[in-house]
Amino acid sequence: MTAGTPLLSVEELVVRFRTHEGTIHAVNGVTFQLEEGERLGLVGESGCGKSVTNLAMMRLLPQPAGRIEGGHVMFDAQDLTKLREDELRSIRGRDIAMIFQDPMTSLNPVLTVEEQMIETIMAHREISRDTARARAIELLTMVGIPQPEGRLKSFPHQFSGGMRQRVMIAMALSLEPKLMIADEPTTALDVTIQAQVLELLRGLTEQSGTALILITHDLGVVAGMTNRINVMYAGYIVESATTLDLFAAPSHPYTVGLLRSIPRLDAQAGDPLVPIEGRPPDMRHKPTACPFAARCRWRLDVCWQENPPLRPTIEGTPIVLTGPGATHQIACFNPPTVEEQVAGRPMRAGFVTAPPPAGTVDEVGAGRIGSTDDLEGMIGDIQSEEGPISLAPSAGALPLPPEPEHHTDGFLHDD
Amino acid sequence: MLRFIVRRLLGVIPVLFGLSILLFAFIHLLPGDPATAILGQHATAERVAAMREYLGLNDPLWQQYLAYLDRILHGDLGASIINNQPVLHEFLVRFPATIELTVAAMIFAAGVGIPLGRFAARHAQHWPDGGVTIVSLLGISIPVFVLGLTLQYIFAVQFDLLPASGRIDPRAGLEFRTNFVLIDSILMGSPSLFIDGLSHLILPAIALGSIPLAIITRITRASVLDVTNEDYVRTARAKGLAERRINSRHIMRNAWLPVVTVLGLQIGGLLGGAVITETVFGWGGVGTFAVDAIFNRDYFVIQNTILIFAVIFLMVNLLVDILYAVLNPRIRYA
Amino acid sequence: MAAPAVPVGQPIERRASRGLWGDAARRLMRNRPALVGLVFIGIFVAAAILAPFIAPFGPLEGGLAQRLQPPSTVHVMGTDAQGRDEYSRVLFGAQVSLIAGIASVIMGVTIGGSIGALAGGVGGKLDAVLMRFVDAMLAVPGILLAIGIVAFLGRGLPQIMFAVAVVNVPIFARILRGSLLSLRESDYVTAARSIGASGPRVLVRHMLPNSLSPLIVAATLALATAIIDVAGLGFLGLGPPDPRTPEWGTMLTDATKFIRQAPWLLFFPGAAIVISAIGFNLLGDGLRESLDPRMRR
């Protein structure tokens, strides 16, 4: 770890939403750090709290529902959770810039690109409109927009989706921020455009030494983009590692699930795709047990009772939060072994996924006692002795439990 | 932009055709012989024959319609049976009074409704919807004449603060030139006449403006709340813009759009409400002209008041559409 | 282990759905403004139905000896210029408003709905022509259109009902046409078509029931404006031909002559109109919220 304080240090951040449906425990004590120039990926399913974490850092939570209920966000030796609104305003856009998922709706439809770029620059610098305009042209050139002088007068709807996201990136970079937060920047774009925009984002942040937090649900996106990855689930960081470590040895059952549920080029023929069954838990209750237990094949009885803390994969290792030597940490009582990481399911002889305790309903197995899930666990045992048996078709056809209603509330911006 | 305007203008033409057919049909709704009905039972045979000739009643229906179309296109809206004056002339003499009233009502409705709607949106969380909901509910539930009479009773009869009826104190000696009281008083250079005219205008304008006030408040509040939750407002905050600038440039620039449309649509209601308001307040405009015409069975006046009001409504909304396009680049360049 | 944990895997409690109408009724019962509206409507309808039984006097009964008496225990709302009991006249006036209101809305829905169904269902040139007429009617201020129709057709309760109905025709026509058009594009109509349902069958079985809820909402709100428009015509002197008929708008016109001596004559009919209008407006808004499942919170 390099000397001095990190650029960003989030400590035990807690965010809750008060809604008609009750309190949503969106972020439940998240701690991580970022050094200058570092690129961090925040990965997880919709509603896991990754976007909320970042909106909370910037204090841009939807009002009045969203509130920071605990923790600190230290940036440049200031606690962002305690700054006055006007002090915060001078940091937003200038030191920390954000780009959002949908470039269709993130740019104001009635203002020209010029107006929107210039107002950003002029909000933070005492310069003339002409200077600001020159800077805007320079930025648009930088992000690869042809004939930038002409395009300045255009309105957002006159650009394609990819071009609009380039404009967003140009705007975000206009004040040479120390940190850029990109929230699903390519999710709304065509696949062919995604790679271009990601490459642009990586190149420009690398060039300027801007630190980057890249939020995505797609592990494939962060692979080539980031130095480190935090995997989030139900408002917790469940695995934190350098990108290399994470892909080499995904150690939390959820991460394993994420990796096994995307097709891979290096997969061997016959390797099944293993989807993660079920849905994230109901966030109206603060979990007192492992939030992933209901969907986990590796769970033990203890997983139904206690929430595992985040700790190093190798016990006793000193905890380093940043840099290439960052400690690999997970929050799990029963991490998959190396073979299981590859196979995506428990393979230990005699291991049986702990049944849910009496009085609770298992979301994965709800109403399906003796379901394929249990069956697969058993076959898993057999398989370790008798060779692989593909279960992919039946696993893919499993019915999903009904979607919890609060996911359609619309104020979580993960979707 | 020019193509947009031309397209919208062309779009109005079929509607005007529909309108002219409907109004043409009105004359044939009259019980018995239209010419006799228009002139009354006591008209001489020659006058009835002349009227039949004028209306073309001896021709086939489609020729009658074409003749009617030809007349209105040439500005011939018939003559009032009361004084035999051309309807158009009689209408235009009284029209300034109605314009004065509706414009004042609109200024009241928009001037109070828009700030009220913005205020309600800003305090939507602290100040439960109740207040604005009740104001707008009362606004649309109280008929113009009930509100007008109530205002008249409270402010004119009970407390004698404002005049109960009329446009100006007839003894004050205003010379009518443009037939706009406020403009004529300025032309005469008389502040006291201006104030007198204004004081006559207040109650009718409030009575007439209450419904649009309710609707404008509602739509402004809803629109501001909608825009406040837009992604680009979050972007503006994330860029570190001042709250004031976010409000004026990012929120209001977009929130205006539905408000402008609703403002235009209110014109119809205002013109209709003016007919009743003028009756309540003895306001000598087109409205009282039309109501008097009902009792005098002056059918050309009624028919053509409807025509002119509808044309005004269509034209105002055409202008509003153009204004909307100016405000909204997505339409302008579509 | 910590305090009794909320079980992790417990699915969210789900209420049994009782179908569109059951759900709507349940949501309506929880909508307080709508309930207030129902109470107001209840008072209005009860006054109309019970008038002959609860009114202390007949609507035309009175003599100049009792004229313009202020509210008292005998005449709770005072008496009018002919010495008739104002309270009894307000009660009987509810009958006129209720009958004229309901009749005109039924007429408006029938005429407007037919135009809308024809335009939306058939489409093409017919749609274009019909909708231009609808636009033309919308361009005329409602009350002025009603005035015009009564003026040309002659005075009378049926003419009043028809005139007020015509004012609402373009509204109903547009609603029905609009929902038919959007439904035509929607997935479940495509689905019904794809399993071989015939055109008219799709229209009747699938599309109409789904256009119904906006129509019901509009009809409820139209009742409020119909009551106001009927009273407005009465106020302008275009009420029922017999000037003695207890009609709220006509009563208001009569009252204006005595605004100094007998202001209560303004107050009570005015309040009656406002309360009925508020009732239907509140219920209409409540219905809109409860019939639209998307408004569910």
C-alpha cells in the first residue's frame, strides 16, 4: 500500500429508504477504499446496492426517501456525508464526476449539448463562455465526436446512443476530476458500441490518471477494465479482490454463480451453464443471517443463523484495501473449493446443502420438495465419482419464484 | 419549423369544415320553416321570401351549404334581426370587453396557478398534497356563476369594496375609442379612470379564472414533480450546478411544456365561462350579446358567436402548438 | 443467534387477487377522498329520491305573505320571493339535477361511445371524418354549444338533457377511440387474434371491457359537469320552460334580484350545486386511481 491516505475511503456506509412498503435496507455497512488512478469494479445484480452506494457518496439519493444512516465517505480528507450542500456542490462535477446508465434520459432534451457542457465548466471555473466553448470542442474531439464545432449546437436527441454516452463522458471529464463514477455506462447501448465506449473510458481515465468506479452487473465488462472488484449482494460487499485474484479464484458462492452463469470461451465442451436460482432477498428486512443462504448450494446450518463478516480468504493475512496487493476477502462460512469454483457446484463427497430451518420458506425450493435442486446436489456427489453429467437443460427450465414487488418501485437506479 | 407550422395550419382546415357543417345544420334544427323561425311569426311574407332567398332554402341542401360557406368566407355572418346591423360588426364592437375579461382571467389563473403549482411541488413532501388538491377540487367544482355571485355578495354588497357590475362607472365620462376600458383610460391619460376600470375587472376576472387556476395549479405541480425525478436533473446535480440554476434551466424549461399546452386548452373554457360571467356581472361583451340573442331569437348572432369562438380557440391552440415546438426541440426537428 | 430473525428466504406476502373489479372496489374503499365523494353523492341522491317524503312543504306551495323570510325553525333555509319554502325547493331541485344529469350522461356515452367505437373499430377514412367532427365540437366552448342547441331546439327538459349530452359527446368519443386504438396494438389482443379469435369477437370480448374503466371514470366526472351545465343553462334563463320548476340554476337567477334582502337564497342552491359537483369529482378521481392498476402503490 502506498503511503498517505487513499483518495476515497468509504467506511461502514449504511443507506436506507423509507417507502410505503416499509424501510428498504439498501446498503448495510459497506467499507472500501480507492487510490488515485485506481479502477474499481462494483458488481452485482439489480437492487444489490451498488448504485445506491455511489449515489449516497455524492449525496444524490432520491429525496426524501433515501437517507445515509451511518458511516463516512472520506474524500480528499473531507467527510462528504458531513459537508454543507454548497461545499459538496463544488466537489460534484469538479472532483468527482458521474456518468449514468441511460444517455437517452441523462442529458436534458431541451438544451443543446453546448449549453450543457459549458454550464458544467462555468459552474466550477471563472472563465469566459468562449474559453469554455473551446474547451468543450477539445473534449468532444477527445471522445471521438466528428465535427465537434457543428455538433455543439445539436440537441441530445440528434445523437445516437453511443454518441450521447461519449458526450456524457466528455462532460464528465471536462474539469479533470480525480474520480469518475460510471454507473452501468454501456448497459443501454448496442453490443457493438459497448466495447468502443468502454475502451474510450479506459483510455481516457488511464491517460489522465483519473480514478474510476465502474458499476455493472456484468463481470465480463469489468474484466479488462479494472484493477480491483467488489462483488455486492443485498447491500453487502461479499467478495473483494484484485481483478486477477477474483477471476483466478472466485471464492464466494455468489461470485462463482455469477461467473458460471455467463458463457465463457474457455469453457470445455459439456460444461453446463449454471444459473443462480431465485431472486435477491426482500430488502425490507435487515438480514440477520447470510443473505445469500436461500440461493446457495454450499450453505451450512450456520448460514441460516449468522451473517458472515467479510474476512481474508487466507486466515491471518493482514488486510490491505487498495493497490495490486489488496487482500482477497469474502463473507462466507463455507467457501467453494478450487474444483468447485470451476464446476460451479459443491463436489465434496457426502455434502448436503443445509435444509432451511423449520418455519421459513426456502425461496429456491419453495413448494418443490425433492426438486431438481436437491436432485442436482445428489447427482453432484455421484458425478464426482462417475464423471460429468450435464444438467443444464433442466436447470435452465426451473421456474422462478414470483418477483418481489418492491423491485418495481422504480427509485433504485440499478435497473 | 416552417414545415411544422404549415402542416399544423393545414390540419385545422378539415376541422373548420366539420365546424361549418355542424353550424349549417343548426339552422335546420329550427322547428318549422327556418326563414319564418329566424324572422319571427309576425314577419311579412316578402321578408320571409327574401330570407328564404338569402339562405337559399329553395336550393338542394348541398348548394345551401356551399352558399353558407361562401357567405362566411366573405365575412357575411348575417344581420341581427333586432337592429338589422351586420352580426360581425355588432360582435366586433363588443369583443374588446370580452377580450379584456378573458385576458385578465388568464393572467390571474396563470399568475397565481403557476407559482402555486411550483410551490406545491417543492413542498410536496412537507406539505401533504391536501392543500393543492382541495384548492383544485373546489376550483373545478364551483360553477362560475355561483362563485361570481358569492364574490359579488361578499365584496360588493356586504363590504362595498369593489363594484358589483359593469365595466366602468358610467358617470366617470370615459370616451370609448378602442372599446378596451383600460386602454381607453390610458389614452385619456386618466389614472382614476384606469383604477376604476381595474376595480370593475377584479371580481369577474377572479370568478372566470378560478377553473383554469385550479387546472393550471394541478398540471404545474404534477409537471414539476415529474421533471424533478428525471435522470437529467440528477445529472445536473452531479455536475455540481447550483440549485437555482437546476430549477430554472433544467426543471422549469421542461416543466413548461405540459403547462403551455394546458394554457391553450383553457381558452375554450374561458370563452364559454365568459358568457356566464358577463351575465353575472353585467359585463357588456360578446357573452351578454349572445345571451340576449337567445331571448330575442336572434339566431344568426348565436350561430356565429359559436363560429367565432371556435375559430379563436383553434387559432390560439395553433399558436400554442407552435410555441410548444419552439420550447421543445424534439418536435422542432422532428 | 440474534433475536428471532426474519426468515431470510421468506417470500413476500401476496394478497390473493380478486380480479380487476374486486381489486378496484377494495382500493376504492381505502381511498378516503372517494369515500367523502360517495357520502356527498349519497346526500344528493337521497335528497332527490326522498324529496316528496321529507320536504316540509310542496315545491310550489307558498304565498306572498311569507315572502323573503330568513331561515327559521319553520323554514330552515328561509323562503323565496313567492314565499315558497327554500329547503323544500332545494330538495326537489335535486330531482331535476339528478335526472337531467344522469340522462344527459347516458345519452352522451351512447352517442359519443358509438362514434368512438365506430372510429376506433373501423378506422381509415371513417375514423378521419368522424374525428374531425369531434375536433370541431371540442373547439366550441361546452356551455356555448349547449346554449346554442337549446336556443335552436327550443326550451324544455329533453332539449336541456340533449344539449348537455352533446357537450360530452366528443370526450366520450375520444376516450373510447383512444383506448380501442391502443388496445389494438397491445399484446393480448394480438394474442387473442393469433389464437384465431374473429375481429368482432376480439372487439366485444377483449377490447370493450378494457376501454370500460376510462369510460366509467369520464362518465363520473361528466356527471359533475353535467350538473353544473344544467344549472348554468337554468341560470341563463334556459331552464325548464315552467319558470316555477324548482331548478337550482333558475333559483339562483331569481335570487340575484334579492341579493341584498335575502342572500340565503344564493347560498343554499349554490351550496347544493357545489356539493353534488364535488361528490362526483371526488368519486371520479378515486375511481381513476383505483381502476388503473398502475396507480397502485
